[in-house]
Amino acid sequence: MGCGIKFLVSLIILAIALIFGLFPILIKTNGITKKILSYGESFAGGIFLGAGLIHLLPDAQNGLHTVFNSTYPLAFVICAFTILILRMIEEGTIKLLVCRNEACQHMRLQPWLAYLLAILLSIHSIIAGVALGIETTLSTFIIIFIAIIAHKGSAAFALGVSMRKQGLVKTTMLKLMLLFSLMTPLGIIFGSIIARCLAVNSGQLIAGIFNAIAAGTFIYIAFHIVDTDKTEKCVPVLLRLAYFALGLAVMTGIALYT
């Protein structure tokens, strides 16, 4: 793949992330927009789950199977340990942020959930960008690109929703969104450098590993969104589940054509 195509793809992904990410940050708050944000977050959760289980994890397993010629579910093992590590990171972050003395035990942690989501999504964005950057065949490159843009907007939207709901300062939200939007292009650059330095089998191995890790981050974030939505009172639970199911259905439909 030429550098020009990867540069153009990076700009497209950056634009999508900024457009969808800034929307929930800049719109005015009222009863209708609160419902829209809640529905959007649930929809993004379905997108995450579908992208992880239906797209990234099978691609990772196929890639690793090609390298090792083994039926051992290595991609699923990597995915499982990724979820475990992310859980440990979250718990460790919470422990560090909670005051240990009794006077501070009732401190609100909600604003830090937005920072945590930004960290997790940024990690995934870098991983997804690397997975795209290391690809050398046009067909596989296009498939991964479609998968990324299919959920990049929803990921940015979900992050914007989370930051807005947790009451972060607007300048802070804009800075975090800009940093998050730059992560996938940076990953593409890094992946392109790796692709130039490694043999074909090594490239497939790294792509498989990164796709498995990306699948784990997506699945973890999806259920994190579902768990967070339990506290949302402005819309019925069944409607939130319906939008979650819609996001999952979208990724299922995309799988039919990729």
C-alpha cells in the first residue's frame, strides 16, 4: 500500500472522529438531547460488541492460524487476557483516585470514568491504526478500513457523550477529543513503519495479535457502557437495549459484505 493512500485514509478517519465526537460536546443540553445522547451511547455499545466479536476476533484468529498453522484459539486467549488487564487497569486507576481517609470516601468518581474511557478508546485506536497500517494488500486494507470507519464515529460519539454526561469542562473535552482523534492516524503511521521493517509472516503475526487485543478492548468497552447505562433514568431500559441491539445489528450487516 502506498503512503499516499494511507495518508488520505488517516485524514478521513481523523475527520470522522472530530465530526462525530464534537457533536455531543457542542449541542445544547435539554431533555431531548439527553435522550439522544443516552440512545447514542447504547448504540455505540452495540457497535463495539459487534466489531470486537464479529470482525476483529475472527480476523485475528485467521491471521494467527495462517502463521502457526494450528487450531489453538490463540486470538481468543489474547482477547480474554486483554479484558482482564483492562479490568485491572480500571480498578487500579479507581484505587489511586479514591482518597483513603474516611472524610473523602464519598468523593464522586464519575468524572474519572470519562478519562478512563478516553484512555481505553485511545489505546484501542492506536491498536486499530497499527492493524491498518501494517496491511500490504489492498483488499484486506479496505476491509479493515471499513471496519474502523464503521465504529470510529460511534466511538468518538460515545466518548463525547461520556465526557458531557460527567460534566467535564468544555476546553478539557475538546482537548481530549482532539487527542483521541489523532490516535488512529498515529497508529497507521506506526504500523506502516513496522510493515516496512518486517517480513510477511511477522507482519501477519503482529496484525493478528493487535486485532485480538483490539477485540478485547472493544468487548470490554461495550459492557462497560451497558453497566454505566444502568444509572441512566431519562430513558426506558428496553429502549436503551433496543439501540444497543441496533448497533450490534449494524456490525452484523457489515460482516455480510466484508
